[in-house]
Amino acid sequence: MTLADLPMLALQFALLLPALVLHEVAHGWMAYRLGDPTAKLAGRLNLDPRKHIDPWGTVAMPLLLLFVSNGRFMFGYAKPVPFDPRYFKDRKTGMLLTGIAGPAANLVLAIAGAGLFRGLVLLGAFVSVPSLALQMVYLFVYMNLFLMFFNLLPIPPMDGSRVVQRFLSGRAAEFYAGLERYGFVIIIVLLYIGRPLLDAYLNLTLDPVVAFLTGVAG
């Protein structure tokens, strides 16, 4: 990657930021709807990126991944929105709904992006639409779907683990919850040593949905 690639890198980062922010706001909004005011009191139920940026996860890591992968891979995260499950009438269901709210927000953004892609394609029949615009919208769809499916991995504290926890009890629930302290290490191992498994998972989930949405979009 050279200095000439920096403008494209900046565009990719600009596309990733709203995906990360909306993901976290959705967690806080769902928790608030379920009776938990923690995120609201912390000032996290707004779209101001400054409230959600994590210096490492939102800025340094995505840029580093883009650089080392020569612009082919980007992933990041925003500051987790705080919530207190003690406010939920049904703790397990509340955790489930709060957990899946983030991936659901990314799905909504991906669908909206596919709609915009479709609009640009139709507009292209009458005027010249820059290929860069189509490329950026496609990338926005891809990034949001990637964040959705990656966060649905059943590894604590990923959002997918909240789905699993809903159906566990007793010692199984305690053991699974205890894995959360090792979650980051497990994810790093998955990204490097277990990359074939991750690629297989994404091939089965991400690629068909991206193909479907962009195919419908034209």
C-alpha cells in the first residue's frame, strides 16, 4: 500500500464508522426499550461518533488491518455500550434481544445500501454514474453484512453468544459465561490459526447474502 492508496483507505474508514456506531447505538436503544437506562445516562444513545470511538478498535486496528492486507480486509469495533441486565424483566430474553439488536442494525444498513445501489444502477441508464460510487456502496453493504455475521459468532462476548446463553442453564451456562474472559484471545486465534474455519463460515453465510442483495439491486 502506497501514499496513493490513502484516499481510498480514508473512504473505506468513513464507510466503516457509521456501521460501528449504529451497531452500538442499537444495543443501547434495545436495552433502553427493555427498561435499562444505563446507556442513556452514559450519553450513548446518540449518533455522535465521538461518543463511540475507541482509539484502538475504531481507528488504529481497522487502519492497521487495511494496511497489512493491502486494502483487502478491514474490521473494527466501537466502544461497547454499557447495559445492566438487572433492569430486564426477563434477564435471558433481555440479553438476547439486546445482543441481536446490533447485528440487526447492520442488516438494516446493508438493505438500505442495496437499495441505494439499485437506485444508482437505474440512474446509470440515464446519466453517467461514477464506478467509484457503485464500488463504495457495494463495500458499505459488504462491511455491514460482515459485521453482522462476524458478531453473530457464538463466542462470548460476541453478540451471537447472547443467543446461545438464552438456551443454557445451570453449569453449562456458568461455563459458557466464564469463556467471556478469554473471548478476545479466542477471536485472535480464530482470525489467524482458525482462519479456514472462519472463511468457511463466511462463505456459507456472508457471500450468499451479499450476492442476493446486490443481485436484487441489479
